[in-house]
Amino acid sequence: MRFMIIIKADKNTEAGVMPDEKLFTEMGKFNEELVNAGIMLAGDGLHPSSKGARVQFSGDKRTVVDGPFPESKDLIAGFWIWKVKSKEEAIEWVKRCPNPTGAESEIEIRQLFDMEDFGAELTPELRAQEERLRAKMEADQG
């Protein structure tokens, strides 16, 4: 099972405040544990929403809205993609994570869909296309 582990933004991450050396060291050690355990597939921090944009859809119309965005509690400061056996295993790993802000913070755990989750709507042709795309992405990255 794959999960996205979402580190929520706060006023400091939205202001572009970088973590201190202690937190970088703790997170580096935690990431090393994840990699050594074969769990971590990807992970990165995100720039503040002031450097981002959103594209809003309304039928065929597209509207671009530049950041910053309100409600930092609803924004993402970083993420991991993990492969674990269960949601419970992901929870146990998150509980071992250093506090990402040092203050009040929250990490969200969301399971990623796998092809078999989509059922009959994902036809054999669409499934083959998805498999080709995933293989190409992996080849391009490795």
C-alpha cells in the first residue's frame, strides 16, 4: 500500500522560514531510517503558497489565481510517499517523526489509489496505458 504523508503548512512555512539545523538533522536521520527500511519512495518540502498558483475550473473556463492563499492550516508544506503494509504501519512511522514545526503541527496520512482500486471502469486498454506510463516514468527517473 502506498500513502502520501502530508506535512501541513503554518504561518512560519508560509512566511518562508527555514527549519533550524537541529530539525534538519532530525529529519535527515528520520528520512535515512525510512530509506533503510525500504519505505520512502519520495519526499520533498514545498515553497510557500506565495510562489504558487491555482487553476480554477468552471466547465471549459480556466482561471489562474496566484498565491499566497488564505488559511495556511489547509496548505501543504511538504510530503512523503511511502510504501508500507498498512495504514497502521504508516501511523506508527509518523508517530516516530520529529515534530515538523517544533510547535503545534499536524501530519495527514492519505492512501494512494492503486490500479486495482478502480474496478471495471479502468478498462484493459486504460490499464495497459497506465502501466506503460508508469514504466516510462520509472525508466526516466532511474
